[in-house]
Amino acid sequence: MGKNDNKHVTSAKPKAGGAIYSAPLGTTLPTDAATGLDAKFKNLGYVSEDGVTNEDTRSSKNIKAWGGDIVGAVQTEKEDKFTYKLIESLNVEVLKEVYGAKNVTGDLDTGIHIKSNSIELEAHAIVIDMIMGGGILKRIVLPNAKVNEVSEIKYVDGEVVGYETKLKCFPDENGDTHHEYLVKPKVTREED
């Protein structure tokens, strides 16, 4: 048996230069924590200080014998959800994430047009990059995710406008709803 090791206790910070990226379904997905992303992945900018929340839950139903004894349980559901608040509310990629790629046109120079409607938002891939204690790189890959809910948007003086986005993850071809990769940072030494 291994012993307790406080080096395995960590917190998470966003990776400098971007932490959450969105790409269309079918984009080549990373299979480790350090490789550069496909150019189709678009940076969704700053996330609020609340960071990212993952709700990966399983529900089950008890199997009862005659008389009421619980003799087993069968899994009835496995849900995987991610929540984060995107705070670059003037970023076209953020607006496409929240309202749907087909519902946002233009840019800030020529003018942005956003259509809010009941068209179902498209499934897409998400990558979340972070740095753990000791510089450990962690990457979470959501191969097939859909924005399930956007919380109320507040326009208040003295408060950042943001979009609290809730995603629901669906299984990939292997039945996995998300993948996590961790690796120690590579140390490069300069030649003397």
C-alpha cells in the first residue's frame, strides 16, 4: 500500500492564454494534456473566478426482494455536466457558444447581429486546459457536448456581464462522456 503524500493534493488555475476552447463535432481531439489544439478550436476567453464545475453523477434503482430487503441495485442513469461563466461578453466566439453559431453574425467593427430563438444549439467539442499544483498540466476533453442551459444574464452597473453556461455531455463512440489527461511539465535545460 502507498502512503499519504501531500504532493498529490492540488488546486487548479486556468492555463495562461486560454482555458476553454470550442470546436465543431468531428474536429481532431487531443489525446494528452500538452499537445497543441487543432486550429478549429476557438478560445472562449476569460471565465469568472468561480472556475469550472463538473457534476458527474450516477443514479440507481434498488432491487428489492419479497419482504422489502434490498438485494441489489441497478444503474438507471449517468449524467455528466459542466458549468462555467464566460465573461468576455463582447467576444464573438462566446456569443456563438451561447446563442448558436448560426445565430451570430458580424464582428465589433462592422456590427454584430445576435438572433435569440428556439433553434436547438448544436453539439460540439470542448477542451478545458488548466494548471494544477507543481505545474502539472490537466486537460479535460468533452467530445460531444451541448449547451443545455444559460442562466439569467444580468446587465448591472458595476458588475461584469457574463453567461453562466451549463453543458450536458453525451457519450462518444466508446461510451465516454469526457476524458481527463494529466502530465508533469517538461523541463528544458539550456546547454552550457
